[in-house]
Amino acid sequence: MSDSPSSVPGHTASSAWRWWVCLALLLATLLNYMDRQALSETATELKALYNLHDARYGQVERGFSYAFAMGSILFGWLADRFGPRLLYPVVLVGWSMAGIATTLAASPRVVAWWETSGDEPGEGTFRWLLVCRTVLGLFEAGHWPCALITARQVLTAQDRAFGNSILQSGASAGAVITPLYVLLVRSLGGSWEVVFWTIGAFGLLWVPLWFALVRHGDLDGPPPSTTFSYPQKPTEPFSVVVRRFIVLAIVVTCLSLSWQFIRAWLPKYLKETHHYAPAASAWAVALYYIAADVGCLIAGFVVKVLAARRSVHSARVRGFALWCGLTALATAVPFLSSDFGVLVPVLMLVGAGILGLHPIYYALAQDLPTRYMGLLSGLLAALAWFAVGTAQAEIGAYIRATDDYTPGFLVAGGAPLAAWVAIVLLWKPTQ
């Protein structure tokens, strides 16, 4: 008997179960981003307490990015070899514990152990943060190959863009919740450490939920087809696979440079350039990510609707072009006034655009050879995160010297257009 989802006894034959799995992926993405955003939301406070200036902050982001790149390759290979069912909980526990350990940056004993005589003030705290964020990046990288393989195994090609938009929307949901959660912790008299350890603890609770939902054998077998007959897909020529990999490398690098710049620097930009109060900044960031969440879901739904009327690839290209137009508004952000009613709506449109491009990229990546999709998607993420890490360190040094965020916003708005051109000119769709 085949091990495909339609023939495995139990709940895997249910389409409702497939969407419940997508919601579990959304929750994992939400936790991933809450751990990630905890630092950017508390960076201004840490800057005042421990001299975590912009250059140091950029170096911490570089450490996270480089570790994410290496983790993408490692966990991509492991996901191909062992599958996501057991690997996924490992990476959740790993990044959650790294988030909890970050709170030791406030421990005098830990700080003293990492400092040497003659160091710049705050060096011990900086080094501990660098270690913890590097470990966080390593394990957080494992989320994406596990999530993408899971989505591929439970959804048809026509449904994947929408399913990907559900799991990706967890990123914006986590980024919406985090600033508001930080405000709540502060209003209750909690310190920045409370933010980190409680988010990490929430992550540990995801593990039993995953095992209750996904049982042994649920993710085995070929991906479902529209007719549930599971036809064998013809092997793509090697030249086509190479060309697609090159296109995907361009796309993911462009999207990552755009999304990660705004993700890392937006709270600091609002507080330190536009002098927003913490509450105003928190609400502005929350609105940005709410719009990103909505834009992500709409993008997946639009591609799903278009795919019903024309080819899947044509639907993806058209959807990508529309959301590139929204993202391009980022180039105008540095030239806008500080007025909340002017700046924040434009940022919201930018967020809707850039996050909406991600599920389309994931759908393209899921067309890579099934056997090696985890490793290949990991290599793609590694290329992107090495570029992001280098860019973050350079941006941090530039911002410390000039207090100018303009180059970052220009790249954020323009890079996705280059990705769209690469898809149009170089991608060869499956006939």
C-alpha cells in the first residue's frame, strides 16, 4: 500500500487536517519571529543600559544572519534525510532555549566572564548577546526547510501559494504581537529579561501540540495532486534545475535584503530618527506587521484564484509584479515627514508588499526536485543570509557614522524588482 496521504489510515485523508497543519506552521513561524523581534524591540533600551550601539547591534545581526545561513544548509540536509516530524521539535527547543539564555546578559557573573581588561564598556554583555543570537539564528534556520517540506507534503501545487501565505503570515503576526507584548511587560513593571524568557517558554509548549497533530507516517509518501491520483512528475533536465536554482538565489537574496533591513531597523528608525515615543513606535510597528500579514494572505489567495484561470506560473508572475509595486514605496520612506498619519500608512503598504512576495517565492522553491528540496532550499537561504549578514554589519556601521537610513530603504524598495525581472527572463515553467 502507498504511504501517500490519501492512503494512510486516520486523519491525513482529511483536507481539514491539512489546513490544521498549516495553522501549526503559522504558530511555529509566529514563535520564530517573536524570538527574533525581541531584540529589535528592546535594542534602544539595551543601548542605554549596556552600550549596545548601532555598530554592535549590526554585528549581532551579522552573527545571527551567518548562523542562519549555516543552519539552513545543515537543517535542510537533515530535513531531507530524516523528515520534519522529529527534526521540527528539535529546532523549536533549540531556538527557544537560546532566547531564554539571552537573559543572562544581565548577570554580572556572566558579563564579567566575557570581559577582559581594557574593553569598551558593555563588551561582556555584547559578547554574550552575540553568542546567544548566533545560536538562535542557527536553530531558527531549521524552521523553514521543515515548514516547506511539511507544506509540500500536505498541499497540492494549486494550494501551496495560499498555504505558504498562511505559514508566512506567522512572521508578521509574531512581529505584531512582540512590540505590544513588550509594552505589556513594561506596563506590569517587567524588565527586558522577562520578554526573552517568556517568549522562549511559549516556544517549548509548541512541541506537544506538534506531536498531537502530526503522527508517524503522516508526512511520508508523494505530495498530493489535485485529483489525488499522484501522477509521477517527469524528471526535469539538469539544466532546468540549475537555471531555477540561480533564479531562486536571486529572488531570495533580494527579498531577504528588503524584509530583513526593515525587520531589524524599523523600531530604532522610528524612535531615534523620528523620535517616536515607545508606545507610538510599538503601535506603528504593529500596524506595519498587521498590514504585512494581510498582504501576505491576500497575495496567496490572489495567486490561488489566478491559477484557476490561467497557468500556475503565469499567476505567480502576475502576483509577484503587483506586490513588487507596493514594496517599491519603501524608496519614498526616508523622504516622508514624521507625521504618524503620513509615514505609517506608507510603511503599511510596504509591509503588505514585501511579505506578500514570500509565499510566491516558497511556491517556486517547492518546484525544486523533491528528494533534495530541503538541502537546496537551505543552500538558497544560506546565500541570502550571508548577503543579509554582511549588509546588516555595513548598515550598522554606516548608520552609526551618519544617522542616515536612506540607503537601506532604497535597497528595500528596489531589490524585489530585480527578483521579478529574474523570474520573467530566466524561469522555465514546467509544461
